[in-house]
Amino acid sequence: MPLPDSLQAIEIETGSEALKLVERVMPKPADHQVLIKVAAAGINRPDIMQRKGLYPAPPGASDIPGLEISGIVVAKDKAVTQLKEGDAVCALVTGSGYATYCLASAELCLPIPKGLSFVEAAALPETFFTVWSNLFDRAQLLPNETLLVHGGSSGIGTTAIQLAKAFNSNVIITAGSADKCEFCLALGADAAINYNTRDFVTEVKQLTHNKGVDVILDIIGGDYFSRNLQCMGFDARLVQIAIQKGAKTELNLLPLMLKRLTLTGSTLRGRDDQFKAKIAQQLLHKVWPLLASGQIRPIIHATFALQEVCQAHQLMESSQHIGKIILEV
């Protein structure tokens, strides 16, 4: 069946935070790309930041938001040999996910794990690429080590809990309500701290018998930084992957030296396809079998139609959700 000449997409209106449904010219795959008929797309915090003008798309990326999709391959560059038209895939993209069709690098497409729907598959790429890269590549989280995850009920948090437990690490999380803490405990976390009612530094020290944690995965930043240092044990690693409470803080160098701490961080969107492709292969071989077996699963809080994207963003900004918010296209 021939492809239409145009697609529908969500555009950020210039000079405002408004999101509107528009028509765009249908793109053609090139440079080892495939064209995917989108079935579902994940909502992520960077989309919110981009809408607000705080996180512009990297050079060469589409201005249409959306960093992860699932769907069917409908066209491909002639250089692509690992995929064929009709394949069901999920993909990490640098933008353009909020659309009826989306270009993706073929090497950043992964098969949909057995038993997962398109909605569930759309919840995988951004969070699983991010968590795997930062926890296991950068932080080198090991079995029997203790991980502290801030924002345990978020898409990143629910993924981090499951992956860390699957590879035999201990997990402490922070979350903002009793319900969220209970959910994270049911998902596998060993301990959950409601940061609105308890001081997480005190709680972490008690839970670890003053030893401190080995790794911290932090999406908060701001004044959490100095408190994180207090939670860290000897040779611990802090990985900063978002800064919801701000980018600036003061650093006391003494605990850094005395406890031999490692401070690192990363963003994924601006990295090249070669870097991301290595993560994709690690996920395919080490994590996709866990998804296919049902040992781990993406947590879906709510789905919205493409034209309901404003309501989806409002829900994410309210922080009332647990897990992922998905657009069904």
C-alpha cells in the first residue's frame, strides 16, 4: 500500500508553550534509517522541558517532541538489512515521536519483546536505555551493592528498581506519597522513604547501619546534592541524570576526598547513534529476555490519544502518576 504524502504531528507553537496538531510532509528514510508507522509514543520529562523552551532539540533533530516510539516498519533505506517492512519494533529517537509516522535509525530499533503490546513497548526505549547506560555502564552497579533511587515511582525509577533487583542489587527509593512508596515496595524495592514525611538522609543511614549506599541515581538535583553526599558510603558513585530542582548547588570537597566518591552524570539525547547502538545491543541480549519472560515489565499509568497530548503533559507535570504515560497514535 502506498504511503500518504503527509503525516500528522504535534508541534510546539513558536513563542508559546502550546501544543497543536499539524500536518507535515512525509519524510523518506536515508542514512540507515527506517520509517515507522507509529502505534504509540512515550511521554518524558525532556518533552516537557522542550515545550517550555528549556531543552532545545539537538542539531539535526526534528523540532517535533517525542523520544521513544513503537510501531511497524513501512519503509527503509536500501542500506538497512537487519529490518524489513512489516517488522514490529520499538525505537529510541531524537525527536518526532509525537507523530503518525517517524524516522528512526535502524540500529536503534529493537524487536518488541514477546507478550508486550505496542503501548508497553513504547514505554521501553528512553527509560531502559537511560537506566542501563547510567546504572550498569557508568556507575558499574554490582550484585549485593545498595542503590538509592530518587523518584522511585517515575518511569526511570520503576525501571531502575526492576533492573537493579533483576541483577541482584539492593534498592532503596524515595517517593512523595505513601501510595507511591507502597507501589515501589510491591515492585521489588527493599525500602521506600516518603520524602514528604521523613528525612531520607537519616533513613538511609539507619537502613544501611551508617555504611551508606554504593550508588545513587538522581533525577532531582538542586539541594539533593549535598544530602546525597551524606548518604554515600566509601567508593560510592552518584549519577545525575536530571535536575528537576535546579542545576546549581554548593560542593563540599572534603567528603568527596575522604570517602573517595565518584560524581558523574549524563544526558542521552545528544549522544551519537554509535554510542546508543551499543546500549541497544546490551539491552537486546541482557534485558529483553527478562521482559519476554515477564520477570520485569514496563509500568503504564495512563494512555492518551495523540490529540490529547496537552492532558498527558498536564498529568506528568502534576507528578501524580506512577510509571509511564503513553500516547496512542
